[in-house]
Amino acid sequence: MRHRLSGFNLVSLVLGFGFLYLPIVILVIFSFNASPLVTVWSGFSTRWYTQLFQNQGLLDAAWVTLRVGLISATMATILGTFAAIALTRYTRFRGRVLFTGMVYAPLVMPEVITGLSLLLLFVAVDFDRGFWTVTLAHITFSMCFVAVVVQSKLLSFDRSLEEAAMDLGATPAKTFFAVTLPVIWPAVAAGWLLAFTLSLDDLVVASFTTGPSATTLPMKIYSQVRLGVTPEINAVCTILIAIVTAGVLTATLLNKRRQVRREREGQAAFA
Amino acid sequence: MTVVRSGGFRRIAIGLPYLWLAVLFLVPFLIVLKLSLSQIATAIPPYTPTFDDPATWWDSLRQLTFENYAWIADDPLYLNSYLISLRIAFFSTVFTFMIGYPLAYAMARAPEGWKPFLLMLVILPFWTSFLIRVYAWIGILKPEGLLNQFLLFLCVIDQPLVITNTETAIFIGIVYSYLPFMVMPIFASLDRMDPRLLEAASDLGSPPLKSFWSITFPLSLPGVVAGCFLVFIPAVGEFVIPDLLGGSSTLMIGKTLWMEFFNNRDWPVSSAVAIILLLILVVPIVVFQRIQDREAAK
């Protein structure tokens, strides 16, 4: 497209991004408000942050959320990567249609239904609800997102590399670890990050599948939000936003550097 | 030896995720289906299990009941919830499109060097929690919130507007939360476009607006369609947004299901609500898949 922005384009950009970011910026600003009112500014203060670190309930919830996120993202990445391989490399196996359906369906399934159905399963098999049920639930829906992310990378992958490795006598497992994985690694990492944030953000599925022993941070935030807006919640949200932003920025920068390095190597090879 | 091991890797790559999804996705779904056909009981769990024992399978089959579905059909509350959800999702999609298209268009026309940064700006909110983003709006929209303070200060209004706990607030929440889903596919299809088409049109004397409607817009339609489905489908079953911004007056179906389950503890009826919701969503989902497949085949 032409590289000339009309006035209309500039206005769209400013308004569009203003709309996307203004609420978040306001939320962050008011987390530093001295007054307990979230809408009247009365000076800079970090008291809500210090207060957070004395709120044991909140800290416990944060710890639960972090553990669920780490475990479920890792498991989801392994399962999702396998699922992506199954979808792209093994085009013929029994029940492939059902498998494809099961990978894609959770992506569009309303959260309330995912939560309800998993809870009913845990009740049916009499599984104690708590930390592990939430983790299992999170693995289940986030592995499908990982599968889609990794699948798109596998589809753009030059298969002749894999074929060459196999021709030279490498087993499929060895080919995967020595040839495929190093190439699709950025997508696998992106998948992990996506699974982790999905788990970190989830309120609905966790509310259905948890028991009295495990309360996650979104559940805690939700129950407090229902009682009203407080600077303390603003502070929790600000910390979460900071963590996610830092993670995404780091991932993007790393990816970018990798790309630049590869391009430079490519140029060196041709020089 | 190689053959055996290759079989091993293949078996794991297919078998592991297959088994996992069968146990934790397919079976739970079948349980919901079964439960929607059983009767409520005031026990824990609050339902009468239907055909658990294979020996009494035939007996159980006769006990299956469509009572829950009849109940839902009889009570206008549920029908209204479904209709309200579809209406809100539809109009939210239209509004998201109206805001998303100009944004995606401007992004596609931006200098090449800006694009990665602009894309990043669109994707970043998508990574932050829905709950947080919806929460951010409560502070802005409530009667003593920032928007009202601002408008009162400008003397545009002399009474605070009531926005929270109305449908307007839900629209704002959905448009805000789902905007990246609309912008991304539209941007992708606009960015792919060959700029020479527009040059050719302008050389042949076509005014820019005409070129837009006869070239740019038709070429961006696949992105528009994808974006609309990506907003509409999840918006129908949305829970957090109507619950926090819509208050008790607007019952979208996700919230009805939640209340039926947590407040009324009527598991069979909530299962039936879930099954009907899925049946409603199957149509747009299948249409969407078809379109995506056709696009991928191109």
C-alpha cells in the first residue's frame, strides 16, 4: 500500500489506539493514588502496593495462580506440540476427523460450557476439586491454542530438511528433536507464553472447576470487583499487566534478534 | 528396529493428545449431554445420574427426559436470554467492525517501518486479562466515574449519565475486549493487497473513494468476515462482560447459565442451557470453518 497517511488515517490511528490504551493507562495511574477513591486524584502514593504484600489471601491466590500457570502451560505446550505434529505430519490415522474436531472445538467453546462440562466430569469420577482440577482444566483448553500456534509454524516449515534427516537414517524422534524442534522453537515458546497467560487470566473455567482449597487470583479479583472498585485491585492489575507486558516484549525482542541474526548469517553465507 | 521406534514416536504424538482430549473434552461433553436429559435431585451432586450402570442401561434409557428442555422452552426467561445474547453479539460485532476497519486500514497504509510496532500495540491488550480490561471500564463508566466527571466539567451534561448496568456498557465492554480480533484479520488481508491495483485505478482516472469501494474493500472482505466471526461467536457466550458491566438487568445466556448453576444449583437445567447454546453456535462455527478452509485452499 502507499506510504502516505491521510488525515483520516492519522485520526483513526490516534482514536483507535487511544481507545485501546486509555482505560489501561487510567487504571495504572489510579493504582498510585493516595486517596482510597479510584476516581479522585489526591497525590502520588505507593501505599496500595505495600498493603498488597500484607494481604495474605491475595498472596496465596497469586501463588496458586502462578503454580497452575507454570504447570499447565508446560504440559499444554508438550501436548499441543504433539497435537500439531499429528495434525500436520500424520495425515492418515484412524479417527483423524474426530481428533481435528477436538483440537479446534475448545477454541470456540464458550468458557461457561468448558467449565461446566469439566466440573461434571470431576464430580462423576469423584475427583477432589482444587488445585489439580483447575490445572487439568487449563491444560485441556490451552493445549488447543498451542496446537494452532505450532501448527502454523509446522505448515510453513521446509519438509525436505526432515526428509533428508530420515534418509540419512535418523529415527522420527531423533529427526524431531534434532531438526524440527530447533526450527519451530519460537512458535513453541510463543505457545507456552500464550498458554501461561490464558491460565493467568482465566476466571470462568477456574470458578467451575476449583474447590474450597484453591482460589486463583482472577477469582479473588472478581469477588472484590463485585463489591466495588478499589485502588488495591488497581495495584494488583497493574502488577499483572506489567508481568504480561514484560513477557510479551521480551519474547518479541528475542524473536526479532534471532531473525536479524539469521538474516545476517544468510548474507554472510552468500558473500 | 527403526520401524518399531518410528511407530513409537508416531503413537505418542497422536495418542497422547488424542487420549487427553477424549478424556477431558469429549467425555465431559457427553456427560453434559446426558445430564441435560436427567432429573434434578436435591442431593450432592444435585442430579439423578442417568444410565451409569450398563446392566440397567435399557431402564435408564426409558428414564431419559426432555423435561429440562421443555422447562427452558416454557420459561420466557431463557428464550429472552438467547435472543438478547444474539442481539447484543450482533450489534457489538457491527460496532467493532466500524471501529476496527478504519484502524486496520490506517495500519496497513502506515510506513513499512511502523507496522511491526503498530501490530505489537494491537496484540498487547489481547494478552492482558479480560477481567482487568473490563474492570478498567467500571471506574470510567460508573455514575461518579471519570467519564461523567469529564462531561460534567465540560458542561456537556448536568446530570451524571447512567452507563454501568446498561446494555450500552456491555457494548463498550465487548467492542473494547474484542477489537484486536477484528483488527488483526482485516489488517492481514489489507496488507497482502497489491498496491499496483490502486495505482492502475488512479492512472485510469478512478477517484480514491471509488477505488476504495471497488478494489480495496472487496479485497479485504475475507478479513472482514473472519474478524466478524471471531467477535460474534465468543460474544454470544460471554460471561464476564455482561456480569460486571451489565448488572442484573441484562441477562445474557452465559450469565443465565452461570446463575442457574451456582445460584439455583440446578445442574440438569444448566446442562440443557449449555447444549442449546452449543446448537445455536454450531451454525456460525461451521460456516466460519468452511470459509477458512476455502481461504486456505486458495
